[in-house]
Amino acid sequence: MDWFRPLGIAGLAWRSVATVADRRSLWTPALIVAASQLLVLLVLLFFHLPGLVRVAGPLVQLLGGESATHYPAHIEALPGMLDRACLALEVLLAWVALGATTLRFAGAYGVSQDEGEWAGARHDAVALAAIVALGVAARLGLSAVLAASPVGSKLGTWAGLAGRMCAGLLVQTALAYAAAFLLLRGASIRDAVAGSLRLARRNLATTLILVAVPAALVLPSLIAAQLLRPFAATHPGLVAGVLAMRVGLGALATVLLVGSATRLFLSKSRMRR
Amino acid sequence: MRSARHLAWAVLLLLGCANPDLGRRYRAERDLLNADLRYHALSGTPRRPDDARWRGLAAEYAAIAARSMPDADTAPDPGSGLWEQLQQIAARALFTSAQIHAALQDSVRVDQIFQQMATAFAGLPEIAGEVSLSRGRIAEGRGDLREAIEHYESIVRDFRPNPGEPGIGGAVLPLPLRIAQLRARLALAADDSSHYAAARTYYRRLATDMASPRLAAEATALLADIASELGHWAEAARVLQRLERQLKGLRPRTRDPGEARFAAVEARLHLHASQDSMRADIDRLVNDYPRHQLAPRALLALANELAARGRSDGALQVLDRLLQEYRTSSVVPDALLAKAQLLEQEGRWKEAVGAYRTLRSGHPVSLAALRCHLDIADHYLREGNDYARMEALEQAQRAYRDFLVRYPENPYTYRAWEFLIRTLTLQQRHGEAVDEMLRLSERVAGSSKEPQLLMDAARTAATQLGDTSRAIAILQQTAQRLPQTRIGTWSTHEIDRLRGGSTP
């Protein structure tokens, strides 16, 4: 497969993102999501405080089991708990950020809101939330298959992480353009998913690159969180710091992915001012 | 929107049902772990940390316990288990605090802590039992045997033995024997079996408990210990045979049945049975457990017994069998030394030298190889051959120095150094002997061997070398190095006496 052309196209998409990256409005939705994730992290980290334990205690039990309410198992379980909480946030909140960022990037690239078929905002919101939920479900299902490993083995932990990453990459590649189809072309859920799959298939290498590079930004923090598990008892602050860094990098990766996918969508669908 | 708000409140209300002690337990676990990390860090430092740091850590543990104890006016929530977990954490913290104070020899504070625990954890039998056990051990260490017996008896009375399990249940079974031993010590009658009657009754009852084969086996083992302690070798042998059978049927095995058989054979050796029956016993043992690590030890024990009875030929045969069939066993050096010594006693010196040579070349890093140098010198002393003796001592001296250079950190290094000092003394090289005693005392500084070495060095300097000033210098060094000890005080007195003209 020829990777140079797709790399070039991806590079052009990223250049477009860089050109408009100084606009604060493009970052705001992702930063709001990141702020909520950080808030969740703080709540999980400090669940034991007298003012917080009544509410946060059951949350920790729900996300990490009874063992996660003990120290230092709590710190070891923190990455997993944050993952689960962020999944829930994704379904509840991240779709809003996705939609807002997509629209703002489209505007920044010169697409007028008068063009295209705009359905009512409520319809877009429900449909977008449904697509995000679909993506999360697909990721979970695929992770379960790819990440199956003997319980407790060290290799299994890394295999699980690799499996989850692969699942995430596959699902994001398939649905990379769904939001754009939905919001910028006013497609239905089915058409948006089908359109995204079609566009991704036709530009497979480019889409893979657009998805993989932002994911690679987050990868070091994922690996660091795993490597730090044996040190959870002696360096809990380090684990929390790595997770906070992951949240920040996640916001950056989201903006990069949405901006570049929207750019590619626009160039392929020839929607210009 | 309104329904979403209602839903959110409902969720928060449901979530707000957590027990606040959950957070307290978490903080207690965190604080306890951090304190444990500091404990290990202090324990692992090469130089002993000062007492103030240990006291600070003990206070920290006590503070953790105070924070962990559930409020007296808070009703416990039995369903959650948090109450008990918090008490366990508090007990653990207080135990460690008491341990530290005990190491600092602050018995007043230790007693205070245990009194506090006895009151605070009266409702938790397990913890109360652990407190009793610790108090018993501390009382025993202090020499208060009656108090120790009292505590141990309360544990035996209140708890069922559960060998191998963590907690107080795992510590109960050996206690009746310990009580018997302490009673015998109090009565200054170690051989009086009447002190062991209660323990025997206790263990006999458990040894026939078919419901718990593991407990039965452990109780049988303790019955064998009692019989051995009292020198009732026939009973010990019988009980150990029964133990072997019990252990063979146990899954998983908690003890080695081969060891039980070996102990039974050793017990029968004490019965002064005939040579034939002893050999038959050992032969059966070696045949039944040919690959067992104790099989060569059994052969060595038989050889030693035969040698002690003057049956040198029989002993040599057994040693040859051992050396033939168990070439790689760890007892081979001891067997070679025993063989060499027997051959020397029989007047077969050339063969003895051969055995010594095989020992030194094949097993240079062994206690037996270190001893054989002095054995050779002793042989020449008995023969009246002074020249050969001095040659042998000179060879021994070189061999020990060579060993110390090659193996400065070996488990046998200390013994090699002791042998060197003895050799130098036999060679009348007292000045060098004193130097080596002082060097060795520095090497073992802080151990129980240090005072003896310093005393011997001072004594040798004064009596053998006639060098009073050197003896005084050594005693001054001793008083400096061991200031608040008996030996330090003794040294100070001895300095005065030497200055007055006497010898230590």
C-alpha cells in the first residue's frame, strides 16, 4: 500500500487544523469535557474525604468494586475507574463537544451554516448521542474480543491494553466522519454511519493515519499508568498526575482528530464557501 | 428538564447512602501503609537510627489507632463490616507501637498500650487473644514466668487450635508445651514429667481427632517433642512412628514423613539398642527414603553412634557406604572428617591423611575442612613429634589466612578466624593472636561475640605477653565501645586494678 499519498493528505488536513488552531472557540468544547473528566478524577481520588465520601464512596464501589475502596488497591484501580467513568461521560457529554467542535471547525474552514441540509438541533443532538453510544458499545464489544487474556497474567494486562487500543482505533476509523455527515449534510443516523464507513473505506490509509496519530499522543500516558501500578502505594501522586496528563492529551487528540476529519470530509464532499 | 433534575437528585440521594466510616478506613489504611514503609526504611538503615526517631514512629502508630477507632457514640453497622475492619487496623497500629516500645525497652509504655488494647478490644476475642499472646511473650522475655503462664493459659482456654492459619488460632497449639516448660523452669525441675501432664492430656485428645487430620498430626508431633525433652526415648520413637503414618495420609502434607522417621530412628539410637538393631533401623530408613536429604545424615548418625561404642570397623563401613552412595550430600565433609578421625584413632595414619587430603581438596569451604588442620596438629602432639606439630600449625595458620583472603564474606569466615586465633595461640604467637582478636572484634561489632573477644585479647595481652599497658589500652577501647554494658563497666574496674598491679 502506498502510504506517502495518504500521509500527504493527512499532513494537509493537520495543516488546516494548525491554521485555525488559535481560535479559542474550537478548543472550548473539548476543554469542557476534559474539565469534567478531571473533576471525575478528583472525585475518585479524594472520595474518602469526609464531605465527599457519602456520594463518591458508592461511585468508587460501582466503578472499581469493593476492593477499590481500600488503599492502595484504590490507586491501582484508578486508571480503570477513570476509563469507565469517561465512557459514561462520553455517552452523556462528549457527544455535545463532538458536535460543537465539528460545527465550529466547519465554520472555521469557511462552511456557511446556510448551506447543506440542517435538521433541527434536537434531532442532531439525539442522533449524535446515538452515534456516540453506538461507537462506545462497538468499542466495548470489540475490546472484549481482542483483549481476552488469562486473568491476572502480566502479559494479559498488556494484551488487554493493546486490544482496547486496537478496538478504539477500528471503531474511530469507521465512525470518523459520522458526525460530519450528520451535522453538515443532515443525514440520518443510518446514512451517517454508512457514509462514514464508505468514506473511511475509500480513504482507508488516510483515515487510519488521522485516527492513529492523535491516539499515539495519548499512548505514552496509557503505558505509564500501567507501568506505575506497582508503585501505586508509594507514589499515588504520580499515578494521579499521569492520569491528569492523559485527560489533557485526550482533549488535544480530540481536537486534532475532529478538526482533521472534518477537513477531509469537506474536501471530499466539496463543501466550500 | 424538570424530570432530569428530579432524576439527578434521586441519584444523588441514593448515592449518598455510603457509610462515612468508609473514608475513615481508607485514610487509616493509607496512614498505616505509609507508617509501615517508614518502619521498614528505619529498620533497613546500616546505622541504627536514634531512639527519638523510633519513638516518633511509635507515636505515629498510636495516632493512627486513635484516628481509626470508631466513635464510642456511633452505633456500629454490623452489616458493613467496617466497624470490625477499623478495629483491626487500630489493633495492628497499636501492636506495632507496642513492638517499637518493647524494642526500646520501655516496658511501662508497652504495658500501657496493652492495657488500652485489653479494654478497647474486649469485644473482639481475636484481638484480645493476640494481646494476651504478646503480653505473655513480653513477660517471658522479662523473666516473669508466672505472668507469661497466666496469659498463655487464657489463650489455650478460650481458643481452639487451628495450626497453619493466620491469627490467634494458629498460635494456640504449641502453648500447652510452652506452659509446661515454663512451669518446669519455675520449679527448677526440667526433668519432672508431672509439669507436662496437662500438656500431654491436651495433645493426646487432639492427636486422635479424626475430624481434623492436620491438627491430629501437629498434636502428635508435640507429644513427640515432650517425650524427647523428658528423655523418654521409647515413647518418643513410638509417637514419631505414628506421626510418620499420619503424615503419609495427609494431603497436602504439612511436615515431611521422612523427617519423622529419621527422628524416630534417632530416638531409638538413644535407647542403646544393639548394633544389629541400629543398623537394621538405618537400613530400613535408607531403603524407604533413599533419595531423602536425611538418609545420609542417618548413616552419619549411625557411624557416630558406633564409633562412640568403640565399634570403629562398623563405623568405617557405614561411612564408606555414605561416601559411596551419597557423593553429593552436604554431610560428605563431616563424614570424611569422621572417617579421618577414626582412622587416626585406629593408628592408620596414612589412610587418615588420605581422607584429610580428600576433604581439603574436595570440600575446601566447609567447617570440617577448616577443623582438619588442627586435628593433624593434635595428632602430632599425641605422638610427641614437636617438629611435625609446629609444621602442621604453620600450615594451618597459612591455610586459615588464605581462607580469610579468599572468602571474606563466607558463612564460615568467622570460624576460620577463630581457628586462626587458636592456631596462633598454640604457636605461642600471642602478639599476633591479640591483633587478630581485636580485628575480629571490630568485624563482629554490635554482636554478642564482641565483648568476649575483647576480654580474651586483654587477658592474653596481660598474662601471655605480660604487656600491661597494651591490656589497659584494650580495656579502654572496650569501655569506649561498650559504654553502658556490664563488660564496659567491668573493663573500667579492670583498668583500675591493672594500674594497681593485678591481672584481669
